[in-house]
Amino acid sequence: MAERRSATIKDVAAAAGVGIATVSRVFSGTGSASAATRERVLAAARELDYRPSALGRGLKLRRSGGIGLVVPDVTDPFCAEVVAGVLACARTLGEHVIVDAAHGDPSREAEIVDRLVEQRVDGIIALPAGDEADWRAAARVCSSVVFADRVLPGLPDIPSVLADDAGGVRSLTEYLAETRPTPPTTSSPATRPWSSTAPGSTRA
């Protein structure tokens, strides 16, 4: 049996009764298309089992899409939580994530950053350890760069998400102070048998 030919954007355009450019606008989210036209295009795409080419879209937009994530060590418990959180969030947004570890080596981190920039990812999330110049260059090319848990003083324009360790310790201390058990009170020192004033005891 002959293998079924994959549907093309031209097939979708013909089935929906619109031009190829209109189909392209609907799937890229650029330009204008009425709600009725958009629904007609999407219905035709579902009927034909059409899947837009990520490679072709990337070449047109000059971006591969996705998010780059650079951490010191994927086996570190904190880094593992960051990776898991980013992956979970990206999944809900339909984004893919490229994860790499620099192991605290600035030169390795620079190589990772260069590769992500060359791949034209949409953004980079990093726990930075390297040189400010490398990140400055990345910020000029990528649409978004965000630091997590660390900052580079020379790059105040790059946003950072930091854990408030001092605030957390303060809140924990206040909580423990407020919830600690209250020592039991007694009506008379005589009820404490270890007291030197208990009945039967004598003072030296």
C-alpha cells in the first residue's frame, strides 16, 4: 500500500478556500485574519492532519524557538527543582527547553551561551557564573534573558529572580516564636519537688 502523502500548507489553503499567505498568518500568529477565517483554516488543518514545519517556521522567523536553561549542576537539589519548575511551566505554554550545565566553569558557560545564541532561542534562563561580557552579548541577541538566584552587578538591566533567604529565616523564626508551647504555670512553688523551698526541705 502506498504511503500517505503528508498534507502541505497548499492543501490546507485549498481546503479552506483561502490563500497560502492567510494560512501562514493563522499559524504564525502574525498579521490579521478574521475569527471565521481562522476557524476555517484550523478545521481544514485538523481534517488533513496538517502539522506546520517547525524548521520552516524557524527559518522564516530566524529563530528556533524554545527556551535555553543554564544551571551549574543538574544533580544539585536546588538546580533540579529549578529545572523541573521551568520544564513544567514551559510544557503548559507549549514551549520546549534546552538544558545544559556549566559546572561553575565560566569558559564552559560561555560556550553554552554562544550555542544558544546561535540557535536563536527565544530566551535564556540562567544561574550565571561567567563573565558579564558573554551575557551582555546574549541579551542583545535573545529577546529575553533572566537570571535565577544570582545577579551580575555589571548587568543591572537583566532581571533576576532571587530567593529571599533572610526574609525566609526571619519568617520561620517569627513563626516558631509564635507557635512554641507555653510553659505550664503552677499555683505554688511547693508543687515543684525539686525546689529548695518544697515542704520538708531545709535551707543550709
